[in-house]
Amino acid sequence: GELEECRALLERGLECCSPNEQLSLKLVRVLERLGDHSALRSLAGLHRREPPERTSKVLLDAAHFEVRSGNGDSVREFLRCLVQRLPHQGPIYCEACRIESILGNWQTALMIAEIGVQTCLRYGPLWFVLLRQAEKAYGAKAVKEYASHALRNICHELHWKVHFEVAAAFGRARNLHESRRSIELAVLSCPKHLRWKVWLLAARSELWDGSPVASRKLLAQAKADAPARVQVAVCVERARAEEFLSNLQEARNALDEARSCEGHDWKVFLEHIFMEARHGFIETARDAALNALDMHPATGRLWSALIALEHSGEGGAGAAMTTFRKATREVPKSGEVWCEGARVFMNPLGPYFHLGRAHKCLEFAVHLTPQYGDSFLELFRLRFLLELRTRIIADPLALGLLGQCTPSASSQNTAMDQCVGANAEDPSNEGHRRAIAAIVTQRVCSRMSKELKGSHFAFSIPGFGRSEVLADSAEPLLLEKLEVLCA
């Protein structure tokens, strides 16, 4: 967590070993986490003078930073220049497609991929990017058409994966006949040690088609063909299939078998926890989480699952807070744990409702695990809770009830407490005050709901925290841009 010290070491390393792409790449990421955007841009500008073959990774990482900062248009121009300087580098086209996909421009991403495969005919990953973009833009039939061109150009070892992508696309389109044909071709061209992946895809397709017997046979074949180190993946897939068929005991047996396989890890326990929770067996899921933590006590995902289960169980927010405090001592650098703690603090019906502490927890979560979208979504929810509180207090009825009081931004009381009048001495007016508070809350929630249906929302309170997460109140926050912020 000593980012300033990390920055100093990296800068010293670059002074002694300049230029060094790996050191520069790490420094770009450290500078973004520190929020020193000007220094990050200066570093990227220095690398633009170097040969692009040696600095392309640093420049692409800086491009992703600009996308997260909302500068999509400038990134497009930069990527266009980079592609012109490195026209035969397939990874450049892949990253350009990824950025356009994040920005929601699927047609542009498809066009870039089409241009890329014309100059990098044998670069397999770019062909797979093209197939996925074609599915988004035109559907499964377009994937099949592009796949015929891919098969004529990429190496023979990747032919099975092309058929696999076509089968998956037709499966998602619910065209089981075409999906089965592509699965047959994938099996015939697939190496034996990878054939289990094709059987898993076929099992899912048959399950969606309402053929559980065929699905079970395919899963058994996948288990027979799978190497020992990936047997656990087949068992987990079988557990999901049995759960889908409402055979909960068989699903449990499959997960028990997965735990006896070579190379199993905490993810098998997490699958069991979520399965029990989905069926409403909170106590069983809680026991599974405790057993998992006995074996994997330093896994933040397991701790966060236990906190969520305690929050949903009979113990409620109190039990969740106790578990949260234990978790922060065991895994203090787990962003998932801090995110669950924020959810406890944002529960308005719990005794620990405190938006300031929730904000602090989410700051830790974003800092520690910025790759997960949960923390950003909870920051989004926190912003709405603050806006709801501000609008309730600013409502004319609430102002009359409070005697024209001005809400303080640093106040830790809830808006409902202020509207009800927690400091009032006359208890006979309690019912009257609560009725007014209910009317005010209902009216404010109705207005906010109408604004949200218009696909944008103008906040009336200043933004806080990371500027790329919470937009300034002077501009409406476009909800369709949330995917860009979480990318």
C-alpha cells in the first residue's frame, strides 16, 4: 500500500535503466492509482518519442487510462496513429477493438477488426475478436460467414476453436441444429487434451434444448477426456447442470467430488456457498463458508460471502458487522471485504447506517481492487442515497417541519431522523411528523424515479471521491456510460 515509495523506486529504476518498458508500465499504473494524471500523461508523452515497437504496451495502458477518464475521442485519434506506425502488430488492433467495445461502438470495433485481419492474416486472437464483434453486430450467421475466412488463414491448430466459437454463437441464438454441426467439426479437429471443453459446450446446448439425459452423457464424456488438473471444472459444470434441473442433492454430490479432485481451490467452496444461498438455505451456506475459511483463511472472496450471508440471515447487520471486523483483521487488503462493509453501512434499516463510513469503505475497495465493478456500483448507490437525503431535507414540507433548517453536509443524521424531528420534546406529535416524513419521502422517490427513466440524472449535490466515478453535479450523469467507468 506504500504507493509513494513504490513510485520513487520505479522512477529511480527508470533513471538507471531507461528505457525499460516493464518499469514504465508499472509506473503508469501506480500514477493512476495515486491520481497524478499530469505525471502519467507526461510519462506517456516521453514514450511517444521512442520506437513504438518497444513502448506499445505502455502507450496502450495510457490509452486505457484516458478511456476511464472519459477522453474517448482523443484515444481514437491516438490509436489511429499507433496503428499507422505499427500496421502489422495484431495486438494493437485487438486493444483498439476492445476500447471501441467499451465505448459501445460495436460497428467501429468490427471495422477495425476487419482491417486488422487483412494485414495480420495469421494472427489468431484478432480473428476471434472479429468473430465476437460480428456476433454483437449481426448475429450468429455473420460469425459463421467470417469463420469460413478464418479457417483459410489461421493455423490448423486453432481450427477447432473457430468451430467452437461458431457453435457457441448459434447456441446463444438458440439455433441448436447449427450449433450441433459446429460442435461435431470442433470435436473432429480438437486435440484430445482439449476435447473436454467442446463436450462441456455441447452439454450446455443440450440442457437448454431440454435434453438432460444427453447433457449428462456429454458431461460424463468430458470427465473421461479431461486431464486430472481440470477435472474440477467438469465437476463444477455438472453441479450447475444438476442445480438447473432442480436436483440439489446431486449438485451437492458433484461439488463434493470436485473438492476431492486434484488442484481444487477456494472457488469450489464459493460455488457451494452461492448454490445454497440461491435456494434459500442461508444457514447451510453460512456453515459452508465457515468450513471454507478454516482451509482458506486468507481468501477475501470467502470472507465477503460470509459477511453477505450474515447480513441476510437472522443476525442481520449486527452479525455482519462483527464478521466484517474479523475479516478486516484477517484480510485488510481485500477490496471485496470493504465493499461488503460499505453495504452494511448503507443499510438504512440497520443500526450501523452511516454514509460517511460507507464512503470510506468504498474508497478502500476501489483502491485495492479497481478491476471489479461492484465497488463502483455501490459508489453509484451511495451517491443516490446522498441525493435522496438532500432532496428530502430540501422539500418544502420538510423545510416547514424543520423550521427552515439548512442541512449540513457533514451531518451524520439521516434525513428521516431530521424530518421526524428526533430532538422534539412533545411525543404527541410523533405520529404527525412521521406521516409528513412518509409523504415527503414518497414524493421525492417518485420524482427521482421519473428522472431515472429518462436515462440521465442530474445530481444537486457536489461530486465526491474519484472524479471518473462520480460526475460533477453541473453535468447530468449519463447512465449508459456506467460500463465505461467500470471497464
